[in-house]
Amino acid sequence: MIKINLISEGRAAVRGAAAPGAAAAETSSDLNNQLMIGLMVIGLLAAGGYWFMKKSARDAMFEQVDAKQVEAQSLEKIIQEVEQFKTRKAQLEERIALINDLKKNQKVPVRVMDRISQDLPDLLWLDRMVLAGTQITLEGRALNPNAVAIFTDNLKQDPLFTEPNLSKVELQGTNVYTFAMTFSFREVTDQPAPEEGAPADPAVATGA
């Protein structure tokens, strides 16, 4: 006699029918997990790319700042050198001007004394000469008043000087006359040496 267990076979049939649904659910869960992982990977890549882009921009900005600082330091050094050059130039110009003034001041007394000595007549000599600016004050002695008159006329005819003002002629002692006079010299300029036979001063040639 053959016995068939219908209950066991029914359970097996139910189990066999439920298997395809479970497999489909498991497959869907795997897809969801993969999708989530993919989205996470994409998000990480996007975040990494954004961070790299920002870092590159920041590094470039820092490099520009460093370059500007180096350029500013270089320009500051150049500016300091320029300022030092200007200071040295100003000091040099002051020294040159001072030297020129000293040379000019040295030339004037020498030339004035030389011309006065040329205008001195016989029997007259100088005791004192004061040069203040362009004004000259002379004090001296002569053996006769005619010598004082000749000296005054010589200065008057000299183109380097203005007309003298004879302020004093006094007899001291028996034959000695003291005198005092003031006059000015005209601007002394460097002139080329006159040719042989030509007057020493252009003003002489023009009758000044």
C-alpha cells in the first residue's frame, strides 16, 4: 500500500512558490545599495574636486601676494636708493655752489686790488681798504693833494669802478695829507685775454 504525504508536498510547493519573490527583493536591495554607494562616491568626488579647486585658487592667491610683497620690497629698495641719490645730488650741488662762490669771492678782491694798484699814482699810498659787498672804502696818505686828485681821476676813468666819493683830504704834519674815499666796483666777469695791442677792457674801446 502506497502512502502519500500531501501536507509535506504542499509545504514544499509553497516554499518553491515564495522563492522568486524573495530573490526579487534581494536584487532590489542590492541595486539600492549600489546606487547609494555610487551617489556617495560621486559626492565625494565632487567635494574633492571643489576642495582642490579652492585650494588651487588659494595657493595662486598666496603666490600672487608673495610676488607682490617681493615686488614691493624691491620697489622700496629702489625708492630708498633714489632718495639717497637725490640727497647726495643736493649735497653735491650745494658744495659746487659753495666752491663757485668761494672762487668768485676770491677773484673779486684780487682783481680789485690789482686794478687799484694800477691806478695808484706816485707819492700816494694806501693804509686801509675795506671791501663790503660791492662797496670799497679806501684810506691813505699822499705827499701832496695833487696826488690825491690824480688817484681820484684814475679811479673815475677805470671802467671797473664807479665814480669815487672823496670824503676827506686833511693835512697832517708838514707835508702829509690823509684822505678817505668810497666807491663801488662793477660786476666782475671772466673775459678772454685781449689780443696784443687791444685795450684790456671792452669799455675802454667804447670810450666808457
